[in-house]
Amino acid sequence: MEEQLSSRIYRQLQTAILSREIDNMTILTENEIAQRFNVSKAPVRDALHLLCAQGYLISYPRKGYIIRTYSNAEIRKLQVVRTHIERLSISLAVKNASDDEIRSLNEFLKPQEPEIDPEKTNNYRFHMRLAEISGNEYVPSVLRELIQKICIAWLDSTYDIESHRAIVDALLKRDEEKALAALEYDLNHA
């Protein structure tokens, strides 16, 4: 029961953060949220700790929580690391992924209605699936954390399907150079 409550509270707070319903200067407290959801503080605390761990919130002991904002410089630094991780995904996928695994990326090559939750966007799913087919189980977890932080700052579900298609085509041909060029274009121009 507590798990279900904390999950529900987590999802609702995450949505409120991503949709900008909560101002990033608002101090959130366990008491206030527990009253709002009419629950005890335990599931609220669990949800808030998870939001902190994922980079959505910053905890200020005995004061509350505020939305984590990232400066442009921080986002650029995150993007540098993300680019290297995604380049690694491409290199490993060229060597390790089966054609069927590569073709599974085609599932995410379609337009989509705007989505508040970044994890439900085809763009996010494409990049996470690319990390999964790399064959290295650590790549998706590292990439997930980076993308979550970047999505907090850049809530935009539009993306260039054609650059994703170019990545898939190059991977199927085992052309690492072309896949990397398409990835660079995707990450820097979309």
C-alpha cells in the first residue's frame, strides 16, 4: 500500500514539475504534500527522495525541497557526457546488436502528440533502446540518468525522425561512421 501511494505521489509530483505547475522557487514540504494527498509523511518522503535521486528536486534539511534547475553551462556539460555515452552505444551496437534488435528502433520512428513525461516520448525511447541494444547493461542506466536531467531543463517532445532513421539505416549496414554522424546531427541540431 505504501509503495502504491509513494508511486502515485511520485508520478503526480513529477508531472507537476515537468509541466511547470510548480514554480521552481516554491518550497515543497513533506507536511504540505502529505496534507494535499491526505496521506502520512512516509510515502511522501519516499516520493521526494526518489525525485531528489533523479535530479528533479534538491533537499534542504529541515526546510523542504525545491525544483532542481540546471544552468546552460550545466546542460552543456551533461550533453557532452551524453554524447560520449551515445557514441559508445552506436559503436557497441554496430558490433553486438542483431539486425532484429536494430530494426526494433523503427518502432519509435513515428510522429507523436506532445507528452509531458519524457520517458513516454518516442525520442527518449529511441535513445534508450539504442543503449539497450549496445549489449552493455551499464550503458542504459548511465544514459537514463543523463537524459532525465536534460529533460528537466529541455521539455520538448519534438525531434528529427529522419536523423533517427539515418542512424537505423547506418547500423543495419554496420557503418559506424555514418551512424555516428547521424547521431551527432540528432543531438546537436534537433
